[in-house]
Amino acid sequence: MRKAKNNLISFVNSVTVANITQAYDELGAALRQDRAVVVDLSDVAETDLTFVQLIEAARRKAAETGCDFKLRHPAQGAVLEVLERGGFLEDTASDRAKFWLQGTAQ
């Protein structure tokens, strides 16, 4: 489902309710490390609301603990479609929308 390198977590292919436990475990492990976390979603071909909610929870947890948590690239493709359908981007000035739409382009 994903490959990890240092502080970069890359999710690939399908990340849905069927395999969300692995994504949860890997994000949790990354957040417990004492370094910034960068998430790459550019190769996610299929996803659902479960994954978006997991990333949202991780983003909030990171903010609470002072961990730098960013997307490598702005949300696109399947992830962007779920965000739009779920109403996550309605307030484009919100921290949530800024997180999903701006990324960190590395």
C-alpha cells in the first residue's frame, strides 16, 4: 500500500476502508517519531472518506503535539474528488483547505 523513506510517507494505489488499518498504523508510527512528516498522495488511484478522515485526524494530532505535518503535493485525482464530495474544501480560507490544496512541493 505504501512505502516510507525517512519522514516521507507515500501512499499508492488503493487506500480505502478495506486496508485503512495499515495506513493508520504507519501514520501513527510516523507521528511518534521526533521529526516532520511529509505525506505523498500523488499515486493514490482509489480512496474513500475513511482515508481522508484518517489524514485529517493525523493533521490535527500533529498540530496538538507540535509536529510538522504536510502534504508533498496538493491533493489531486481520487483524493481531491473525495475531498470535494465530502465538503472538506468549501471554506477555502480554512486551515483544512490550505493543508489539502497547497502541499509542500519537494
